[in-house]
Amino acid sequence: MSKLAAQDKFLDLSDYGRSFGKFLANLLKNTRFTPIHVTLLFGISGLIAIFCILNGNYFLAGFFIVLKSGIDAADGELARLKNTPSYSGRYLDSVFDIILNFLFFMAICYVSESTIWFSILAFIGIQLQGTLYNYYYVILRNKLVGGDTTSKVFEYKTPKALPGESQKSVNILFKIYTIVYGAFDRIIHFLDQDAYKANSFPNWFMTLVSVYGLGFQLLIIAVMLPLGYLQFIVPFFILFTLPIIVLIGIRKYVLVSN
């Protein structure tokens, strides 16, 4: 089951791992593996990539970063195949992502000439980028085309646990989620408060915004590492944050609701 109807699908540059994710999910659909197990697996892949960065093996680091993106796509696919959606899995996935993103930049900082403060700024930038992409994408899924609703446009209230998951786990993970993502969500919502009122998001616009999706961000890092551009990763993502204003401007002043 897709998150979007066929007519509403767009070329998502950050979703290159989807085919591998579907393949892996189909391999696991009749096993005891759960989507949570798959989420833990992509976390392990990310940690291996960080270990490789710290040890100067940048080709392998790039491989495991891309692998992490492919596995990351599999947990949601497996949940849909087994018809076991869960808020616990959704929040755990997001918490793992932000922890790994921070560790990626700290590892890059350690092995490069980047300062800790610029590395933190790049981390903040990559989170704002991803939040903008997720903001528009979740609006598209929830409001405009009636797709998957495990993710919400505004996540201010602890959701009720779905069948098969513990309310206590949902409560704990939601609290962690709001702590680590709350500031980024508030900033993007402040910059484009009326996005949820839009009648539509054209496919070309969503494809443009998808360069800020986590998969594409990680692909950039995975390519820059073995090419020897280690020193440029931190400044690149700082500068890559600036077009956020342009994209929001397009959404607000070009894609005007009729």
C-alpha cells in the first residue's frame, strides 16, 4: 500500500531506497521480524557508517549510509504489508534519525577541520531542511489526498495507541519526539503557517522540496565522503539551508490557493 494515490505521486529524490525497502519488507513479511526490528537494523547500519567515518574508511561509510536509507524505507513498508501500523514505530524511527544525524556530523567534525559550532549549525540546518520536506509531505498525505495518517501535520497531543502497541511506549516515545523535534517543527510552522490550507501541491514543487528529504541529504554525504570532499560537508549543509526561504516563498506567493 502506497502512502499516496497513483495520480498524486511525484518524483521523490529522497526516496531512492524505496525499491530496496519493498524488497526487504517482502522478504520479511512472513517471518517474525517486526517493523521495530527493521528500525533497529537501520540504526545499526548508521552506527557502522559512523565507525567507518571515524576510521577513515569513507567508501564503506558511504555504502552503509545508503544502506541505512534503504533499510529505513523497509520498516514502514513492512508495517503496511503486515497491517501493523504503530505510533511507537513512527516515533522510534524519527528519534533514531535525529540521533544518527547528530552523530554523523559529530564524526565528520572529529575527522575534519570543521569546528564544533559550525558542525552543530550544519546539523540544525539539515534538521530544518528535513522538517520543511516532512511538513509539506505530511500535509499532502493527510489533508490533500487522504493518504497514510500515522504522521500528523501538528503533533501536539499524545495519540492513542493503535492495536498491538503499548500506550506507555507511545507516551514515552512521543515525549522524546516532541523534545528533539519540537523546536524545528515550530520554526517551520512559523515560517509557513498557512501551508495546511493549500488546495494542492504540484508534483514539480514536491520534487523540488524532496532535495531536503533525509534520503537525499544522506546521499549527498555518502557521495562527498569517498570523493574526498570531507572538508566541504559542513559548510555545504549550512549554505544548503538558505534556499528554505525561497521554497517557502514559492509555496506562499506562487502556489496561491484558488
